[in-house]
Amino acid sequence: MPVISEKGLVGYVISVTENTAKVQTIVDTSSTVSSTIGTTRDSIVTRGIIGSNNELKATFIPTNADVLDGDSIETSGIGGIYPKGIHIGTIKKVVETKNITDKGILELSNQFLNQKTPNEIAKSLADKIKEHRKKLKISQGVLAQKSGVSLG
């Protein structure tokens, strides 16, 4: 299940327990996201960079693609993990490398990731899950009380 904040893509849930959710964030170096350049609609792949919590590397960029600073990057929907159109970040700088398909560094616009470690993200998500479960139990209790049904 994708994890999205108000600013954009965070990652996806890889396992859950009664009180926690384990999330692989998009800044994880083993995480890749099929993406699209907003202005040109070219397909690319983004992946985490070792030692960075607020940047991603843009890879597998078509050699004829025009990549510009400030281009918006969003999920492409390819691969089935993330739905199409979720904002990931913007191109911070275009870099030339030996590999002609690696051209850009993305700066995440997602403050949720920029300011938290993976453990802090997981704890925050677990807290939100607990909060939603409490609200659900309260709602079920109110509904049962109004309908005269016992929840056992």
C-alpha cells in the first residue's frame, strides 16, 4: 500500500502488525520508483542516494529527453506499486555522468521525509494507525448503541 503525505510520495507499506507498519521509503537506496517527468512525460526511474534523506537520483532517462531544473516528477503507475500521478519532487540539478541515462538529482518537496528518519516515519505512521483504530472502535460502539446491537 502506498504511503502519501500532503506533500507527495513517502513510500509503501511492506509489513504490518497490530500496532505498527513497516514502510520502505523512496529515499531508501534499494527502493526504485517508476516515474514521469511532468513537462515532457518521459519515463524515468528514481532511486535513493546513499547518505541523503531529501534527494533522489533520476536514472534511465531517455537520451533525447529534455531535463530541466525545476521539472516536476511524479509516479508513472508502471509496475503496480504506486498509482499514476503522485508527486515525488522536482529536478534540483541536471548533472552529466559517464552513464548518459543518469542526468538528474531530484530534490524532494516532501517535508515528511526531509525532516524525519525512517524510524520516526514508522512511529508516526503507527501512531496514525492507532488513532484511526480508536476512531473506528468508537464509531462501531456508537453505531451498535444506536442500533441496540451488542458487539460482544
